[in-house]
Amino acid sequence: MKAFRYITLPLLWPGIIAGFMLAFVISLDDVVITEFVKSGGQDTLPTYMLGQIRRGTTPEVNAISTMFLLLSLLAVTIFFFINRKRSS
């Protein structure tokens, strides 16, 4: 367990985070496929936002978009500092 925690997990961590970010971005991009596949009454966040934008941009959509932007900036900043610390 110690070997996994101190050796394997730190080596896997960048791949796990990259996979999470890629899955997150792809899930936001698959709005068109989701529109065709989902059944009535089901809304994912991207399809909900698309529906709100079609009716007119609301403060709720602006807030969600701002949160996505801040989350992305936070993730990039954290990865920048982690890589900078490892390089030196």
C-alpha cells in the first residue's frame, strides 16, 4: 500500500487529472448527440444551458459560464505551479 501511495499514485496522478479534464470537455461538446439520445424530461447541464441560451441569455447561464471559466483557470494555475515546482 505504501508503494502504491508514494510511487504509483504520484506517477498516475497527471494522467488521471488529464483524463478528468478531457472527459469534462468532451461532455460539454456532445450537446448535439445528447439532444438526440436523451429522453423527455431529462436535462444534462449542457443541454439545459443550450435551452436557456435559445430562449435568451439569463443571469443563471452567465453564472454557470463564469463558474466554468473560473474552474478552468484554477485548474490551469494549479498545474502551472505544480509543474514549476517539479522543474526546479
